[in-house]
Amino acid sequence: SPAKSHYTFNLRDLAKVIQGLTSVDPTSISSAEDLFRLWVHECKRIFQDRLIDTKDQDWFHNMQGEVCMTHFKKPLKGIVGEGADGNGLLLYADFILEGKKAEA
């Protein structure tokens, strides 16, 4: 068994990333960079949020940066930009949109 049992990941976690990518309103994705940014957000939400050590979180961030350079041909900082907090924080939510009705 792993030293950190909550670090056990499976295909369901990957499916959550795909579900997050496909559940976004298509009109809000206007470029490849928007889709890359959403992918970064979903991976952080599903995988990195479970990591409890700064060392593990840094490892994930660096690994995600390598994936971005290899497959997207862009540095992670170039995809994420300044973010909501000036440090690359990505926020996706529709609860602040005026006129948006809650779905049951």
C-alpha cells in the first residue's frame, strides 16, 4: 500500500478531468489557450488538491509544466498568466453570473 493512501488515483479521476473539460459552455472557449488553461485548472482541481505536502504540490506543478511544454509547446506560466491573484490562481465558476439560474 502507498505511504499516503489518499494519493491513490485511478481512471475515475481521469474521467473527472475529461468531464470538467466537456461540461464548460463551448462559447466560453475561444482559443486553444483557453482550453489549455481549463485543462490546467481541472488537473489541479482533481489531482493537485489532494496533495498535502508542499514538496508534492511543487512536484505536480513542475510535472504539469513539463507536460505543457511537451504537448502544448507553451510554458505553464504562458498558459496560466497572472491568474485571479496575480500568482497564477485559476478560478472557474458561474455562480457569480447575473441571471444564471440554479440547476436542479
